[in-house]
Amino acid sequence: MENMELPPRPKLFDFHGVSMTHYFTDNWENIQNFQARPDDILIATYPKAGTTWVSYILDLLYFGQTAPERQTSLPIYERVPFLESDFHIIPPGTELADKLSTSPRLIKTHLPVQLVPKSFWEQNCRVVYVARNAKDNAVSYFHFDRMNKADPEPGDWNNFLQRFMDGKMVFGPWYDHVTGWWERTQTHSKLHYVFYEDMIEDTGRELDRLCSFLGLSPSAEEKERVRGGVQFDTMKKNSMANYSTVPIMDFKISPFMRKGKVGDWKNHFTVAQSEQFDEDYKKKMKNTTVQFRTVV
Ligand code: A3P
């Protein structure tokens, strides 16, 4: 795999009103017809909001003790299939999910809420949504697109930021994504909305909230084991969690587990960019009650 020739970076196009690349639409029929099971847990996020972190937490909570061999043999993207992905180098996410023999199945998606296959709602599945403040999310997405050859070229930071504000990103505008999922908490009671900043501030507290949502009651010892296993530095060193086995990512440009902080945006935004961003943010977010913190 290491010396494989990579295809050219994909182009963005409009798909049901959302910017996408073919990697997430090639398998669309199977995605829309995907049959969820009542105990499936959907981990939904805008890209770079903390998907891998929460996926790893859930995997450890459910399988850390019952299937310890998973921890050393299966990368996180095989344990938690990426539903809409079809990268052609591994089977599409729907197929990987269908093949999972675990219960519950943990399934990842970046789809905006309106594009999620209807069976997840019909089956009343639990959903964990992770959201991250727009500025840090944009910075993390920028570095990810520099190193991830399966996304369009990010260009320079200034252009990327403008594109982020324009919503011309894979999976569409951040603003619509976080607010669309936030509104869904009103009608889908089995949706747990988590903030990346809260997880950074107090991982143990968020772990407790997550367990209570999932109906799990791990011992204090087990919780501590999970909390320790999902710390940034521990996950960064763990080849089963840090994506170092993925050939389309160039870690020489930027590692997947990059900084894992709140407030790195201050190292990227100029004062003028920040002011312009805030002004635009107020307009785009004026009709929602969801509130983000850009510092903790
Ligand atoms: P940075 O690029 O800011 O470092 P996703 O999994 O949705 O792609 O999100 C990746 C982002 O989450 C990266 O952010 C990554 O470092 C961060 N992340 C992953 N695991 C983490 C952890 N255990 N603690 C804090 N941040 C984590």
C-alpha cells in the first residue's frame, strides 16, 4: 500500500444542496438504503470535530474489556466504519458496517442531518453528535486537507478560510451542520450533543454524561482506564487510533493527531480575519440557540 499511486485530488460538486466529493456519493444508493439496527450507535460530526476521539471512547466502553485484541489489531476506522465513504482501496462503509459482527455496531458519519439514511430514525437509534467551535474546526480542517489526499487542495489559509465561510467544504457549511443537528435534538430524544471544548475541559465529566446517555455503568476503575486510554498523547502514539496506517494521508505534512487543543485558531487567524469571521458568524448563527466556546 505504501508505494501505491494515488489518484488525483477529487473535485467538489453540489449534491442535494451540499458540497461533496465522489468518495462520499459513489455508493449513494446503498447509503440511502442502509438498514440500521435498533442498537446501532451513530457517531455524527462535522469533519475534524473530534470524531476519532469519541469513536475511540465508545469502542473502549463497549469492547475494551470483552474484546481486548481489537485494541492491538484493528485500526479505529475498521472498528467504526465510515458509513458514506467509498475510497476504493477498502470496501465501502456500508459494506464494512454490514459485515460487523459486534453489538452494538458503532457507525461514523459526517453527513448533514437531512442526508442521514432514514432507517436510523425509523429504528430510533442512539446518536452521539460531536461539535467543535468554528474557528478551531476550520484550522483543524485546513491542516487535514493539506495532508489528506482524498480531499480537494486546501490552497493557502486565507483562501481556505473564505471557502469555509462560504460553506464550500466537503460535507457543506459548518454552520448548517451544527445547527441542523442541534435542531434535531428537539425531535430525536436519543441524540446526545457533545462539545469538543467540554471534553477538553473535563473528559471524566463528559464520559459520565456519555455513559448515562448510553445506559452504561462502568466501574470507577474501568472509567479511569478509558479516560487514560483516550488522552491525546496516548492516542497519538497508538497506531490503531492515529491513522498512521492510511496511505492517502501524508504525515510528513501534518499528523492526524495534530494538537488536540482549544484555541489554536489564535495561531492562525489574523486580527482582521477574526473580526470578519465573527461578523459573518453572527449573521449565520442568529437563528439558533447553540452556543460555542472558542477558549476554555
Ligand atoms: P487538531 O487538528 O486541532 O489537533 P476528527 O477525528 O473528527 O477528524 O478530529 C480530529 C481532531 O481531533 C484533531 O484536532 C485531533 O488532534 C483531535 N483529537 C483527536 N483525538 C483527540 C484527543 N484524544 N484529545 C483531544 N483532541 C483529539
